[in-house]
Amino acid sequence: MKHKITLFVVSSLAVIATTAAFAYGSSAGAVSAKAAKLGTGSSSLGRIVVDGSRRTLYLFERDKGRSSACYGGCAIYWPPLLTHGKPIALAGLRKSLVGTTRRHNGSLQVTYAGHPLYRYAGDARAGETTGAGLQDYGGGWDPLSPAGKKIEAGD
């Protein structure tokens, strides 16, 4: 009987953890309890905008103004950079270009030069730009320069 109860508890916890991960999957890597940090980093494409973990940030060409067009499956592969509070611009970025936009679920997504920002799930470490130039979910994905302009792969 003890074995059955233990198995039930362990199984229940696994289901709860899986459900929570799925429910928050579109923002799991992006949510923190504090303000997001933006900085600059080096990549094969030159100087780029990065998050506080030095991961490449991308714009989505399908976004309209400050409104994100990336939800559902898109946001799993391209997690939005979310913030709790005003995002922080580190050295090398213009503070005046940093902002936020409200997503459908009420969370705040960080913007730079008016572009909602995203990470790419395929980038495993700092400075990688494997998402650059991809055409996913109806539009192109490009890193940003510290000036707020998109950097197209091959430029």
C-alpha cells in the first residue's frame, strides 16, 4: 500500500510539473522576478543586442509596431523577453530605445527601438546567432544592432 501511495504522489508531482512547464512554456526561459537587462555582445555578425545572460535577442519581421505577432507554438521556439519592471539598458545601448509592450496575457515584453524582443530556443550559448535569417511563423527573424537596426545574415 505504501508503494502505491508513493508512486501516486510521485506521478502526481510529475504531472503538475509538466503541466506548469507547458503552461509557462512560451515564457519559461524569459520570466524572472526582476527587471530584464539588455546589453551588447559580440557575434559572427558583429555587435548585437543581448539579454542579461548574453544570449542573442531577435526581432520578428511580422510584428506590427510594438505589438507581438508571436504566440502559441511560435513563443515556444522564440520565447519573448519578459520583464517585471522597467528593463535596464547596460553599457553600449541607448536607454531611450528600451521599452515594453503588453502581451495578450498581460505580461510585459521588452522592446528595443520599438521592436518586441525574443530569444531563439536553438541558440545554446552566449553569442550564438543560429536564428539569424530564419523564416519561421510567417516572417523573418534577425538580431539587432545596438543602434536598433536589424542585422541580416549575409550582410
